[in-house]
Amino acid sequence: MTILDFATSTATRADVSIPGLAAAQLHDSLWRVTRPAGDVVGYIERFSESRGIRYRAKRLIVRQQRFVPVGEFWSMQEALQCFRMN
């Protein structure tokens, strides 16, 4: 696997781990969250605000073909944790 220099950040796949979920980094500030079978559950987006770096979780609603914001978190681990439910 090749990791591009511009795709590294303080929260990469190796830094976060939730049983039953995988976070694949798409670029510097976006991760796709999937289940072991490959089903996409949502995305996590990293962004800056005046108080620091935040992570926004968006759940994919397949039948409606849209994303629903789940929340904003101070860590990648917290953002990934919200996808464990359901």
C-alpha cells in the first residue's frame, strides 16, 4: 500500500480502531467508514475552527441517497465511535 505525503495527518487509520468498523483515509481531511463486509456507513471530515481541529461525522442513508450529519467531535476516535450504533 502506498501512503502519499499529503494524505498524512495526526489521525490516520493506524491511530483509530473500533471493532467492526474500518476508516479508510481518502485524502488529508476525509475518511470513509465501512463495515467488514465493505458496506459504507458514512464519512468523517476533519476541519479547523477557531478553537482547534474538529471531526464531523456523516451517516449514509442508502435508501434516501443522502448523508445525515451525526455530530461534531474533538477527536477522530469519538467521531468513529458514533457509527457503532445501529
